[in-house]
Amino acid sequence: MSSTSVNPSQTLTPASVIRTDVPFPTAPQSSEGIVRNVYSGEWRPHESRKLKIEACSELMKYQFALDVFSVAAGGNPHTNPLAMIHDKHGQQIVFSIGGQQHLYALCYVKNAAEGWQAIDLTPPGDELVAVDAFDVLQNDNMVYIAVAVRIGEVDNVLEGRDRLKLHRIFWTSFELPTLSSSGSTVQGFSGGDLVWTKIPNNRGDKSVTSIKCAASTTGNQPFWLAVATAATKSETATYYTVNTYPEHQAPWDYVSLVESSDRIHKISPAILGSVDDNQRRPGMASLYQRQSDNKQSCTVDLLDSTLTKRMTTRVLLTGKLGQLRNMATSNTPWGASDVFIASEKGIGYYSSEELETLHSTILPDISFQQVVASEVSASVASDPTLYSQFNILAVSDEGGLYFITGKRYEDRSIKFFASGIPIRSGVRMLSSQYNANANTNEILYVPNSANQICHLAQDPSTCLWNESIISVQPPPRKAKSYHADAFVTTITITDEDDVPVPDDYPLQITSEAVQVSVNSRSFTLSAKPLTLRTSGGSGQITIVARSHSLLGAADYKLKLTEFAKGTATSEFIIQPSQRVVRLMSSIKSANDLRGVTDMKGNHIFKGIDSEKLDTTADVMSQMISAANGTTGKSGATSTPSSITWEKDSSGSVKTSNESSWFDKAVKAVGSFIGDVIEGLKTATKFLVKCAVKIVGPVVQLIVKVGMKILSFTLKGVGVILKGLCGFLADFCGIDMSAILRWVSFIFDGDSTQRTQKAIMDFTKGGLTACGRLLVENRASVSDMFLDLREYLKEHIDDPRPVLETGKPKKSVLAKLLNNPIIKAILKFNPIAWIIEAITEEVDTSDWKIPNVEKFASFAAKHALDGVDTIATCFLNIISELVTAGGDVISDPSSLRDVIMRVLKSSVWEIFDAVESTALSIYDMIVDLFGMLYEFLTGEWVIPGLTDLWEDFSGQPFSILGFGTYLLSTLLNISSMLIAGKLPFEDVQLINWDVLPIPRFYKSSKSQNPPPRSDDISVNMVQMPKYEYEAVLKQPVVGSTQWTTARRISKGLLLAVSEIIGALITYKEIVVDADFVPRNPEIPREQGQGFVNRVANMSHRMELSLLGLSAASRILYTVIRVTDDHPPAPHAALWVSAGMDVAAVGLLMKHYITPSIVTMQVASGLRAIAETVESGIHKEHWFHHTTELVHITGAGLAVGSVIAKRKGWLSLAVPLTVADCGASCAAGVGGVIYALVPEDEGKKHEGGR
């Protein structure tokens, strides 16, 4: 591996610590003495303990376990629109046609599972039901939906065009819901509860191009429909009014346009009337292509009360607008309809008071193809002269999205406001809605680049835009995920000793209008206080928010509410962009910018001339200082500084020293700042001239748009960051993806996989070597019994008759199993029935799990062999007693000889049984190792679970792969921070293939029989064949046997102690943690009595395991100090053994965390002593590696305990899993080390 330098993208952001004077909550005790760890009103403030807040935020590629919702391909805003309403609590419900041409409702519900919830609303039918057009109407508390379902095709009147689709109309209605969450499901609204009504077509099947719902003006129908149809060979394009009364026999009525038409671009129901006229009459606004001259025309028809006849027509004067593209209506507060027309010369506005006359033209220099508009009543408190407000969205021919506002005053005058800067580019279709509950403008749009829906929300106070992609919970067993740049913020509430607050402890939060995930639940933050609650036993709240394209993020304003009355430090602010600010704060000069690289060493600011680089460094340094000044960290210089740049027609940027035009700048309307900030990145060609002026912590952005010069003050860290990143994009021409590669944390997948491969090779090789060791040493076990048999024969002869060679022994168990009653009993297998039932209920056809049936069959075989051996021994002894009784009766004088014969025979029967059982158990262990290797390395495929892992890591899921990937990631990060290089750089790892496998015992009478008489099925990787004859022929006697046995004992004892330590840590950190995402706002109830009993049982088991671990280490120390080594490492070993005893004592006193820390520190101390010792003597060729892994495991374990105490459960869990992997690997290495002869260790010392 090549040397690697520490890159900022691989560093972690330090946590901010905020100390408060808010009391820590004290838990009440029940009558049973059980302490509840769930916060409630019974808790009381502690007299002296105070709360401490630790907050840390990272910018990273976050994996959302969601599926991006896909709209129907090729949709257009007429037939496949986007629609949005809000439930009674202001929660969004979006309607769209999905990729299967099904109609979906997408709900964003507070406290629901992360993401949007998708509900299929398609009318019932076969699987091929396709919805081609729909519309949604909200009338007070009722919601109406109409859809056009495809039923066939017809030839197109235009030559060369696709065939037209024929449709049938369905409609349904429901009361405006109040959405809530229950686990992972949404309550209050269900597609299955809808009743769809089919509308018969008395005019024949039609090809529907547009469908619109309109409120009924009479009581004879719930609502009415306007349906536009395409021109066919038999009729021109026109529109129909459709009666939705279920009993109506002829619901379709033909309404002819005032002129013949080949195509209707848009229809929209309208209401005619004026502010002084109380009469409201139904009408229809139409934008169509005239058949006479192929030009567009827009008219508003007045319909009669039955909606079946056109009474009069008002033709809108559109000559000044040029070519017409789209049309929309907007209802005034008094109920009449205004008309907006998107054209090649801006957006034309026609007032309901004078429909024929063009009232005003908005942005006449821009050609538009779409427009939507709405008008809402204004708040009197904000402006007493204001009557209502317009919100208008328009898409230009180039796909730019423009946001326009308007004001209608009490004197009926109207004024529109537009920055002329698009807030997005590449927009295909859109919809908008004003959220009165949150006082927020919301926009839905579909970009040209993808079939996905983007949601934009404008914060009412800052006027900035926050965007999210509508991503839904995937169907069961079809896991999906996608990666997106996100700010991940953890807020941990503890006391001064890092003891976390209980679950459900409340915390109030306010922010800009933004959708976030809090503890894996969905929330919408706003200026309205929202109460969140801690969960997971860590006192922690985790907030995930998608990052803005310009990397700025809104502050989180947090407030402690419990026992906080009268305290001075109960409110604080968390900045999610702290990582970006920290990394950008390192830039002080142009040389600093030249040195900025991404993870792969690519220079971010490459190709920028020196003068521009100096200017960039100066502006960045001062803007970041200004941002830090707003947080109270450090102030910017008070010397005014400014930079001006302008672009020519080709888009080239040049700096300018001119500052006189600053004086002409007009303080802009506050709502424009959002447009300008967004335009810095998406619409740079519209900003002809820009400037940044910095005075202390005040940053001014000055822009020239057309003939207007506007000035804005950037306030807050998030806004300043957006302005800075916009400056980098516009002035330097740097792609924001390059900036992201610099300031965000990036998992180095290549380095992780290299480290993982080294660890996996080490572990696989160790397991394989252990398997080979067991196979080769079965003969050693057999030899031990052979020598014991010879020794026993010297004192006790075997009086049993000798069996004929090759004649099999009788199996008592086999005869028993042949009995029909036993066979019938063995058929009763409820476990198999349960497994079969589960298999039938759950489709496991595409599952893949490592096969353990082979091991189960081997285990059953060995178990039956053992039972058969013991039964045969028992029956043979009984048979010998019966024979002896007959001999004594026939010859009483032979009593003594008969008794001695029975005793000798019994001894030999028991010896044979013990030998057979021991070899059978040994054979089962050999098979277990083979199956363990397959289980750890085998690929798992469980749809809905392993898919997410493969998407995250890019590799199939296996137990070994999972553990080593997490361990490799943590090792890489730690090694880069400490040593500045990857863990295994310039290190030659152990070559397990050349490791000789010794025999730990060999009888002088041994004929070297095969390892097992039956077929050995050890599922190991294929290893090269080696000649071990030289090793096997060496006599292993006397002190050599003791040395080998001692080494074996040391390795096994180390393995036991390390693995037990890892298991205890895993149990404390993972098993005891409430790691299931749940509702962070609703308190839970627990059965504390049961929990307490389980906890006591778990504690006793843990105490036993820790005692076994301490005993193993003490025994290891006793064996180890007999070696002829320096006293200093021995002293360290004795100290570590004493710490193990102390750990047991601490655990007995229920001091769990100190106990685990003491145990792991003892392990680390012992490993350090071993490493130093092996370094002195240089006799163990891979002892260094094994002990370094031991030290790593101990450090990971201590880190996991500290992380849990800090409340960083998301860090504690992977640390613990990595500790388990390291301990298991070190245990295997310890066993192999103990079995390597001293001379072999010296031989391979050079390959360490």
C-alpha cells in the first residue's frame, strides 16, 4: 500500500459542549424499588446535578432507506399534473401519477416512519389499470378526485402522430383527513376506503387531454367536471361539462367553443362576477389552437345554470403577448376568477373585473411556457392596507423556475414583484400551494433530468428556499435506498458526568421551514416550536436534513423546558454547518487554496489564476470570520473590504475595481433574497454584475439584474455560507460537487476494502489453519489414548474376548430405532412443522442463507454414536454381570476370579467408551470449524435487508464481511488521525499458506493412521499440500511436550478471555440498548417488573462469564511467568490479572461501566506487555500482529463504553461489533501462535 496523507474529508468534527444551569431530572422509585428510565411528570429536579449539551454535526453522503418516487415518464403539466393539499394540521398530501400509471397520494406525516408515505388511489380493476389524467378539488372540508382511466385507442387525426387513447371517467370523494402515524403506517387516510363512481359517457368514448374539477353552484351534484378532448376524424377538439350526480342518465354535455379548434391547450373552470356584484356565475376559461389560422386564442365562456350551454364568450385581448403557451385561473377573495397567461412576452394578468383587457404584463422580456397562480387573504397585522397576496410560479422556455409575488391593496390597486432571477433550472412541470398552517409557500416541480418530484418550501421569515426530494417508504421485502448529501446532527443531553437523561426527555426546537428526520421519524421544522423526545437510552436526538445545494443550513434553536423556569442557559443554537465552517476557516491565503484537494488528491481550485485566487482567499477568509462572528466565536476585521465581478455575453468573469455603483443600490424587498441566493448557482447568466462588501460581521451582497441594482444583508451562518458558496460558483466557476468533496466527510471505500481484505485474509487464514490443526492432530488424541491403553495394560489385563478383525460391532441403538413405536414417536417433530408453516407464509424462494444442515446432520450422527457407545458399554457390563452370576452358581469357588474379571472388563468397557466418545466429540469439533468457516464467509441474501448493505458497501453480505468492513472503517479513520497512514501500509502480513502444522502429541507405537476412519467433511478453502513428515517423525516427549502444552494452554486461555470480554461489552452496549427507532415524541410504557427480572438474570450470567475470563487470565499469567523473560512484562501481567479480579468485584457491586473499562484496560496492558516482550526477544514471527489486534480490540471496547456514556449510540454499536471481530481474530491468532514451534517463529521472523 502506498503512503497516504490525512485528507480533511477523512477527519471528524469535534463536538460542541454547552453547559447549562438546568437541573438534571431525578427518577422516582416505585413501591417495588424499580427505577423507571422513561421520563414522566413524576420526575423531580436534582439539587446539584446540571444538564450538559453536546452537539456535533457532520456533512456526509447519507444513505436514506427510501425509494425516490418516480412520476410517469413523459408526463406533461396538462394530463399528468402535480396537485397538493394539506390536511387539517397542515401536513402535505401530494397527488401524482406514478411510473405504473397509477394515481398515488404521497403523505408527509409528523412522527411517521422516515420519508413520505405512498398510498395507491387507483380505481380497482385488473393490474393493467392506467390513469392518464386527474384533478383534485378541495372545497371546504371535502376533497374530490376525478381520473381518466385508459380503455382503448383510436387513430390520430394528425398524420404521423401516435394513436390517441380513449378514456373513461371515475370520481371519488372523502372528508379532509387528519393524518397521524402508528408505527410505520399512516392513519386517517387509506386508498382502500375510497369508493369510486364510474361516469357513463352518453357521448361515446373520448380521448381526454385535460380534466378539471369545479365546485358546484347548485345542490344537484357534489361538484362538476370540465373535460377537454382531442380532435378526431369525426369531431374537432372541444370541451364537455360532466354532471357527477350518480343518478344522472346523460351526464356528458357538449359545449362548443366560439371557434373551431384542432387542439385545446388548457381549460380551467372559472367564476364570473365582480367585487360589487354578489352574483357568481359558472364559466370556463379555454386556451386553444384556432383551426382557421393555427394561432392561439384564450376565451372565457359564461355557462348557464345547468352547465350545458354557452351563454356568452369573452375573448381576451392577447396581441401584446405574442404566442400563447399556457393559462391558469386564480380565485379572488370574493370568489371571482382572474386569468394568468404564459406567453412568449411574459405573463399576462387579466382581472376578473375587466376580463377582456390586459391589466399588466409580468417579466415581459422572458418567454414562459407554464404558469400557476393562487391568491390568499393577507394578514391585517402585517400591513393594514393589504387586502390579499398573489403567489405565482412560472416556467420559462429554458426551464427556469420563477417565483413572483403580488399584492392587492384595500383600494383595489394591484402590484406585482419579481426579481427576474430563476430559483431553479431545468424544470418540466410544477404545482404550488400556500400552507396557511405554516405560513409557507410550497412548490412541487419535476426536473427535466429525472422523473422525480422535488418539494420547495420558502421560510416566511428569511424568505430562503429549502428543498427535498419526495422519497417514499419502499414496499415490504423490496428494500431501496439512495444517497444524498445531508447534515447529520446529534444532540446529546447528559449531566456533568455524562450520565444521559432518560428516554422521552423533551426538547423544544424551532428553525426555518425544512423537512427533517429525527431519530428516524419524519418532522417538519418551522418557527412554530416542536417538541422532540430522546430515545434509545442514550439521551440523544439525531437530526438528518438534506443539505442545500449551496451548503448552507438553517440554525436549530433549542430550548430546555423541564425545570428550566428561572434558568439563564436553557436556550441555545446549534449550527448544522459547523463542519463546513471549520474546514473553510483554515483558508487564510491563496497558498491554502492551492493545497486544497479531495480524497483522491485532485486540486479543487485548479486552473484559477493567481490574482483571482488571492481575491477568493481574501473573500472566503473574511466571510467565514463574519460567520464565526455571528456565533460569537471570533469577529471579522473591522476594515471594510469589497470585491466586484461582472460577466460578458459569453459568461466570462472579470473583476472590477469600480465601486461607485454601490451607491445606486436599493435595499431589496426581503422576499428577493431567496431568489438571488438560488440564482447565484442556477441562473448566473441573469446576474450581470455582483459584489460582496464586508464590514466586520456584516456581509452585503449587491447584484445588478437588468436595470435594477439590489442590495441584501446576509445574516446568520447558513445564509453567509450560501452566499460564499454562490460566490465560489459564480466568481470562480467551481462546480459545487468539488466543494462537497472537500468539506464533507467521505467514506474512502477503496482504502476500506484494502484494509478489509487484509483483515479478512488474516481471519480466513487463521480459521483454515485452525481447521488443518484439528484435522492433523486427531492422530495426537488417538495416540494419547494408545499410550494410556498401553500404560493401563501394564497393570490391568483385558479379559474380554478378541473380536474378529473387520467384524463390525453390534449397535444397540440401531436395534432400538428400528422399533415401530420409536419410529412413530420420532415422526412427531413440531419444530419442523413450525419451520414449514413459516416457509409457507413467507416467500423464501429468493433467500440465500449459509447451509448449516450438514453440521446438524454431523452433530446428530456424533450424538447418536455417543449414545450408542454409552448404551453398548452399559449393556456389555450388564451382560458380563449376568455371565459372572452363572459362573459363580456353577462353581462357587471361582467367586474371586469372577469378580476380578468383571471389574477388569468393566474398566476396559468404560475406557473404550470414553475413548470413542472423546474421538466423536473431537470429530464434531472438526466439523464445527468447517461449518463455522462457511457460516462466517457464506453469502446471505434476504430481500429487504441485505439489499441495503450491498448498496452501502458495494459487496455481498456475509457475517465476516460485515464485521471486518466496520472494523476496517474505524481502523482507517483512527490510523489516519494518529499515524497519518493506513493501518497496514508497508507491512507484510502473515502468509498462512507456509505455516507448518505440528503434532502436539505422538506415541512411539503410532503407525500414523489417517486422521479419521470415516469421511472427513471440513469445509475449508483449498490449501496447498505440504509434507509434514519431518515434523511428525520428531519425538515429542519430556520437556518438549510440556512446552507445547504450555503454549497451547496460553493460546486457548487468551482466546477464551478475549472473546468473553468482547461478548460482555457487546451485551452491555448493543443488547441492553433500546436501539429500535420509535416515535420520539410519544412517551412509552414498559413492563418494569419483567425487565427487572431479566436484568438480574443477565447480570448473574455476565458475572459468571467475567469470572471465567478473569480466571483464564490469571491462569495464563501463572503459566506465562514460568518463561525465562524480563521481570517488567511479568509485573505488567500480574497487574493486569489483579485488574481482572477488580473488574469482577466491581461487577458484583453493579458498577457495570467501570467493570468493563477495567477489564479492557487490563487486556490492553497485557497485550502491550506481550508486544514489548516479543519485540525484545524477536522469536515470535507474528506475535506482534496478534498483540496489536489485541490492543486494537481493547481500545475499541473502551471507546464503545465511552461512546455509550456520551450517548453516541450510533458510534458505540459499530465500535462494539468491531471489538468483537478484533477479539475473535486475536483469539484465533493466539491459538496459532501457541502452536507454532519456537524455531519456526525464528525462521519466519523476517517476514513479520
